[in-house]
Amino acid sequence: MNMHIPTLKQLKYLVELERHGHFGRAAEACFVTQSTLSAGIQELENLLGCKLVERTKRRVLFTELGNDIVERSLELLRGAEDIATMARHSTETLSGDLKLGAIPTIAPYLLPQTLPRLRKEYRDLKLYLVEDETSRLIDRLQAGTIDAALMAFPYNDTSLEWIELAEDPFLLAHPVDHPIATMDAAQRNHLLQSQALQSQLILLEEGHCLRDHALAVCHMTTLKPGQTLQASSLLTLVHMVANGLGVTLLPALSCQSSLLSGTNVALTPLEGNTGHRKLGLAWRKSSVRKKDLKLLADQLAQTAQKQISSFLSKMLSTK
């Protein structure tokens, strides 16, 4: 039985037209003329024997079948890209384009110390960085627009495969003259579970996984609206603490930077092994670059573990 099969080029034209909603912009994205793209889609429709696009003077409308075929085309195009990537990286280690996502509470504190070594050891690697909140990074991963995401765990998503890089302990951040500074371990542990701390706690805004991890340390799952002050970044969080508005929990990785410089904010360690988050590198279970990503994870783990260990040792030696 003879079957006419669409080409990847025709499917690419269709996908870009749906993405841009305009023949001219879709043609630019495909590096062809508008007439070439239009003819390619017409050939695809003739090949399949059905209408995929309704052309009007003002806009491009996709038929229901057209939208369904766009979805399947995306999968096929990603599969073709995976084949090319698999072949290229079968002989080359950590080379070519690699798109890495990272959350804001990790990226500025880990990547600047890791990237110089990566550039030196893997000269053919071109690393593209995207900083965003966890949920949006996972959306990008699943859409195939990034290859891996540098995240904090625990995070409940069974569609991902991930490798742990380091444990990142939480520290109580408070003004130097706060009563926490003179408490013993038992008193601090009691405070963590008390209503008194909840009324003083400053957290990152909704959407930041650090917020959820900090709440877990305090044995809290949710907060009533207006129960705590909120900040949009760790830097804002620190300045709010410095101005006496409350206390917060900071991960050790962020504290080894200049985050606290010039402030009157002190750090007090938590007791036990429950007050931490796990740093991890996550990727799609179907990724064809697992070998490369595990090498990248090893580089990130070395830096993270060294930074956290060095900072904690220095902090404890000055207590």
C-alpha cells in the first residue's frame, strides 16, 4: 500500500505558522521566503487531502485537524532533533548547545563559580541559561525548550529524572540583637514550631519553592493571607530582616556570597538534619543527553558541596 509521507520541512513550516500566526513571520523563522512557506503548506494539504489552514486577509485560522497535526508534528520534530543530537554526542562529550534552566535561589550563587571551569574543560560546549521559577522551568523541560533544570528538592513531579548535587542547610537569619542569638538549641527548635515564629517569619512570594521548603522546616504547610510579610527576592528578604521586620530562613549556598554584606543580619544554624533543601539537576526521562547531563551534574555537585562546606566551617569557627 502506497502512502504519501509528509516531510519534516513541511511539518516545520506548519508548526512555525501556528506559532507565529502570520505567514511572513513564520517564513522568517524558517529562513525561507513567504511564497516558499505558503507553497510548502499547500503541498502538505494536497498530500494529506485535507484542509489544515484557513487563509483570510486579517489572520490565519487552523482547522481542528490542523491543530491536531501541529501537536503531532512537534513530537516528530523533537524526535528528529533528538536523533541528530544523539549521533553528535555519541563521540563528543559535553559539546554543542545545551540549554540549562535554574531557579533564582540557586543560579547566582552556584553558576558563577562553576561556569569558568566548564568553559576551560569543555571548550566546544555552548551553555545557554534561563532563570525562572520551578513550575515554569518544568513546563520548559516538558516542552523541550531546555535540556535540564537546576532545582531544589523535594519537588513532586514524577515526569522527571534527577540527581542530587548537595544538601543545602537552612540557617536562621535575624538582626544581631534578636533574642534568637542567645537561645540554646532546644529553645531554637521550640521556636521553629511555635506561633511566635510564624508571626515574625518573612518568606519569598508564592511560586518560589524556597518558600515551601522554609515552611516545611517550620512544620507549616500553608499560611493565612497576610499572616507573614513576603519578598520577591533573597536580597529583599535580607534587607527586610536587617530593618527589623522579622526573621527568615536562608540556604547556606546563598549566604556564602555577598548577600549579607553591609547588613546587621546574623546567622544561626539549626539543629538536626531536617532543616535543609536538596540541590539537584533534573531532566526529562526521555532525554538523549543523559550522559552529558550526568557529567554536568558532577561539575555542579563539586562546586556546590565545596562552597557549602567551606561556608559552614568558617561560620562555625567564628561562633
